[in-house]
Amino acid sequence: MITLKQVKRVYSAGEVKVHALRGVDLSIERGEFVSIAGPSGSGKTTLLNIIGCIDLMDEGSVTIDGVNIGLMDKAKKAAYRRNELGFIFQSYNLIPVLTAYENVTLGLSLIGMNKSDMRERAMTVFKEVGLEGMENRLPSRLSGGQQQRVAIARALAKNPKIILADEPTANLDSHTGEEILKLMRIMNEKHQTTFIFSTHDKMVMDFAKRLVLLHDGLIAGDTMRKEA
Ligand SMILES: Nc1ncnc2c1ncn2[C@@H]1O[C@H](COP(=O)(O)OP(=O)(O)O)[C@@H](O)[C@H]1O
Ligand SMILES: [Mg+2]
């Protein structure tokens, strides 16, 4: 479903050129639960951002369901991000002045969903992530783990094909991190949503069904793991 061919990304930091990705080949099928693992600076965020159309590649191609995202114009990319992708970030990235409910429904109003469908969809996902009754809280009145659950609800709400999660548990204690991973895994199996999540944490890698190792911008390992 997702195919990367010889993807390269070079950043210029003043005089210096940083080769963040140096020729990545990777195929991910629908419904996979893949961890992109590697030390800090190995290119994990760059890789996720390229798949998510947040960053541009310099060379190579990324094809998703047969569509070459490198050939899309800005408007097509924005529509693709809005309609097909969900994002989860290390620091949750909720809008602080909006309630949990408003954070989740904002993206739904952008895709033109009407109010009553929006309400129904939001209630379904709040239930799924275990936050029933907390819809009207502001992010500041939720714990880190609860904020990340809101972020998962937000990502799931539009029923995306792919959820990209950049170090989703890095700001959480290990117990809460594990709960978040279990939730992602349940959603992966229930909805067949493809999850691609990055980490440098061994505990997180152990949750993956497939482990792709990045090292200095290249794939250094790719293994299917036995069911954890
Ligand atoms: N916007 C940028 N400008 C310059 N260098 C960058 C930029 N983004 C990332 N890099 C560099 O690219 C390399 C890979 O970064 P990144 O993808 O963030 O790795 P990871 O997420 O694995 O820590 C690092 O050396 C980083 O410093
Ligand atoms: Mg990163």
C-alpha cells in the first residue's frame, strides 16, 4: 500500500549538509503495525514527515495506494493529509484553548461533516479510547496519558487509512506508555488502520508486529516479530 523507493533527504544547516535519509526502500501493507526504530538523529521523524506529506523528499518516490505523492500539488497534498492520514505526536499537540471534544471534531468539520454526524463520531471515538465523560475538559485538565488518548481519538475520528505516530510514548512514564501502545494495537486490529510509529525505546519496539531499524538515514534491519 505504501512504497518508498530510494528516498533521500538532505538538509542544509549553514555550510553543512545533513543527509537525513540516504536512500530508503520500504514497503508497508494495509493493516500493518510497524515501528520505525533507531537512535536520535537516525532519520525517523524525517521519514514519517515525508510519508505524511509534511516534508518534501529530494530524491526517490513515495507511492500510496498507487498515487505518487511526490507528484501531487499543494492542494492535493493538503486534502490527502486531511482525509486519509491521522497524526499522533510526542507532545500530543492538542490546541490548548479547545476542549477535548473540540480538538477531536475540528478535523471533522474541515472535511465537511455535519454537526450531528460529528457528534456521533466523536462520542464513538471517545468511548473507544476510554475517555467517556471527559469530552469537555481542556487539555490542561487532563494527564499526559489522557491527552495522548485525545490525540488518538482525533487521529481515529476521520477513519484514516494510515496513522503516523512520532515517538508517541516518549513523554509518558512506562506504564502509561504501555497503555497507549495497547490502545493503538487494539485500534489497529479493530479497524485495520495501518500504524507506523517511531521510537528509540526498547519497550516500544517490543510492541511492534514489524520492526524497521533506521541507522544514519538507511534501513539497517527489517524483521517481522512473533506476536507479543
Ligand atoms: N530542518 C532541519 N534542518 C537541518 N537538519 C535537520 C532538520 N531536520 C532534521 N535534521 C537533521 O537530520 C537528521 C535526522 O533527523 P530526524 O529525522 O529528526 O531524526 P530522528 O527523528 O531519528 O531523531 C539529524 O541529523 C537532524 O539533525
Ligand atoms: Mg524524531
